[in-house]
Amino acid sequence: QVQLVESGGGLVQPGGSLRLSCAASGSIFSINAMGWYRQAPGKQRDMVAAITRGGSTSYTDSVKGRFTISRDNTRTMVYLQMNSLKPEDTAVYYCNAESFQYNYWGQGTQVTVSS
């Protein structure tokens, strides 16, 4: 079993920055990849960024060059650095961990980009 706890969301002006954090615990050895997803009201939950066990990263086109996913040396913390934020980035952001047999989700953290 894997548990994920997220933090770092909040209200920010367009062009500003936030860093989201995800603390993982439990069977960390079983995780093959982790990522960040987001869901705006009335829309589906979409992948934003992902990082594999080996450290390879990928991003959805709309955030390339603005967001960076990273992981600490213990593999217990995953981060999403969000720069040059736009109003369309407003959503609930969820941390995800993928194992061979299951996907795990954090509780979500609200990010609001508004003047």
C-alpha cells in the first residue's frame, strides 16, 4: 500500500509561481512512476507531468517550459514547480503513484490563478 499527502496549493496571480509537494509513504519500492494530474470543474482529470523510477520525465504540451517535476534522493517526496502560471492552470492538482497492480492518489490541492 502507498499513501500520498499533497500540499502547496493556493491563490497566485497570473505569471506567478507555486511549488506543489507530495509526500509518499508505505511500499515505495513498488512504485514504477509518479505524476501530477489536474482537474478543473466540469472537466476530466488529465496528466500534467510524470517521472519514472529511473528519473525520466514527461509533460503535457500546455505546461512544457513552465512546469518541472522532480524527486528527492530518498524517493519519498515528489515536487511540481509551477512557473509563469496562467488562469487556465486553475484546477485541483492530484499526486499519483503507479505500481504494477494499482494506482494511488493523493487528496488533491487547489491551485487558483487569478487577478
